Amino acid sequence: MGVARAQTTHDARDYERSFKDLYDHLGEVYPCFQLKKIDWKKVGNELLPKAKDVQTDDDFGRLCLELVAKLRDSHAQLLEGTAKFPPIDFPQWDPGFACVIDDRERPVVYYVDKGSPAENAGVKIGMAVVSVNGKSAEAAMKAWENNATKWSGYSSDRALRYDAAKMFIRQMQRGAKVRLVTEDSDVRQSGFEIPATLGVRYLPRLPVPIHGIDDSGSVEPKHLNQDVGYIYVRRINDNLIDGLDRAVRLLGSCKGIIIDVRGNSGGGFDADRSFRNFDLDDKDEPDRPRFKGKIALLLDERTISAGEGWASWFIAKKRAKTFGSTTSGASSRKEEYTLTNGLYKVIVPVKAYTGFLDRPIERRGLEPDMPVRVNAKDLAQGKDTVLETAKKWLMSDESAK
């Protein structure tokens, strides 16, 4: 942003032809137009004429971004080809905190960066954001969503709202003042004016940190107490099976286990071997550890892609009771398409994925048996409402039924 870039210009007809080819290709291969009620002809009427006015690679790339975003699919994305990724104006500076949506549908602070302007000003975990720069929190979130969906596709509104809660306070300029009004659990309001000095960074996926658990790890196990074990499955990767074996060996004596796939960013898994630790009927690989007790599975809107596919096994097999919020609803087989002028590539979903269910996961996601969100007062006290609800169920007589 703000840096001059060398521009490669092409014949305008080359831009126009390549853009039309991309539009036609997406129209031929994308599987979810009907599911999402997308009028692709209307999209073409809106965007195809704009290709006639494109003069630079960056302008062409931005127009391609807009087209791909119209698929409303979290997996559809533009990649660099012979041209660099086009710069876009998007807010990326904040005062040092992030929010989640609580059980009253409000953005509530769940994370404050150490030493940040927000921490120094007195922003606390558990505070609900009432307004930002004179706009209601809901209006500020909606403005962020409108900007985001111009450039990026989201498979569901809930996944979009999840990201909005984390990023709607971000500003275009570093150091810009952010005027906040917050409300604590006792309904007391506070006002802040804080500079936005922190850039884009990793934000924790868990609403409350768990001692001994790496928020950005892969498979992280621990005992919550003598009867309840916990496995954080943050990523679905090549370490999954070894990580689950290790976790079940550690937690095998527990009455119940909480498997937490909140924030799971997906990957890939072996459909034959990745559930063997929990499948009561599977007799293969007898040396691998088995867990025969009760399982609670935690879900949220950031559980996505292979994370949803993996979690769907527990639902299809009725092997776990699920807690939390409906998942992202973004699961598909994808292919790469190179634009005919070679400037960019596009990752495009070509088949809706069902996981272990009898219907697509795309858009709908996985719905929890027990919908539950974090509570602001619990957050302020360092309690994870969703986790505590699942733990209470595992330790109750009801879980034995």
C-alpha cells in the first residue's frame, strides 16, 4: 500500500478475453451455484463489462478477485502467476485486542496483546464493544464485512461474522486513533481513545488459553482432571495419527475425553486410519491405543475444510456429543486453473464434499447437538463456557445414557 509498483500493460483485449475465459470456466466447474442461489449470469452482467476498462495487471488482478469472491466460497482464491498479487486497500492496524461473539451475539474482548496500547489503556478481557469511532459495534462489523466480501469469498455468513469480530476494529492507517466505548459484565461503560499500532498477526483460536496447550500446535493432549481428558486438534496434517496415538495413551484411563476442533484450519487425513483410536468396531492395527469412553466434540465457526470432514465422522458414527457453534461450512475438492494470459491462477472448488455425512458440508456446516457460546462474565474470569459445558456433561450421569 502506498508503494509505487512497476506495471506490465497488455493489450486491453487480452485482459478482456482472459477475464471472460475465467468467468466461463468458473461457470462450468463450480458445483454450488444452486446451493447458494448465485445468479452467475447476473454476476457476468455486472463484472464482464469492467474488463474493457482494465489498463494494468493490478487492475486486472483486482477485478479477478471480485469475480472469485462472487462464488461466496472460502476455498476459492486468486494466486500469483506471472504477475504479483494485486495490492488492495484493507484495514490492518489495531490497538492490540480481538473479540469473539458471545452468547448475547455481541463482540466481546477475548484477547489483549501484552504491552499493547489496548492493555496500557485498560481494555480488559470480557468487555463488550459498544461502539467504534462513533459507530455501533454492529454497524462497524457490517462495514468490515462489506469490504471483506468484495475481495474474499466466505462460504457462510457465520464464518464472515467470526472474522469480523476479530478484525472490525482495524484501521487503514498505522497510529490512527480508535475511539471505543465498552461495557463490562456489570453494565458499566468505559471510553477509550487508543492508537492502532499493531499489524496483522496470529490471533489465538481458543477463547481462553489452556495451560500446557499450544494454541498453534497440531495435536495437544492433557488431563483436565482425573476423569476428563482433553485433546486439542488444531491442524489435520501428517502428524495427526501419531498425535492421536500419543494422546490416547496419555488419556486412556479417563472417564471421558473432550476433543476440541475449534479453530481447526484443515489439511488432509487418512480416512481409514485417522479414527481408529475411537472406533469401537475397528479391529485393524490392534497395537494402536483405543479409547472406549464418552467423547465431547467442540466446534466453532473457524472449524473448516478437512477439520469439518474429520469431525463429521464422530457425528455420522454417533461417537460424540457436539458442543459449541455451527462450523464454517467450507469443504470441497479443489483444482487450480491458470488464466489464459498467465497473469494469475485461481483455486476453484469443483466438487462439494460430504465427509462422512449424506449431504454436502458446504454452506450448512456441522451443527452442534448443544449450541453454546462463550459468556462475557466467564471470559472475564478466565473460564471457557463451551469447554466447561462439555466437561460438566462428561462428568454427569446423563453422559452415561
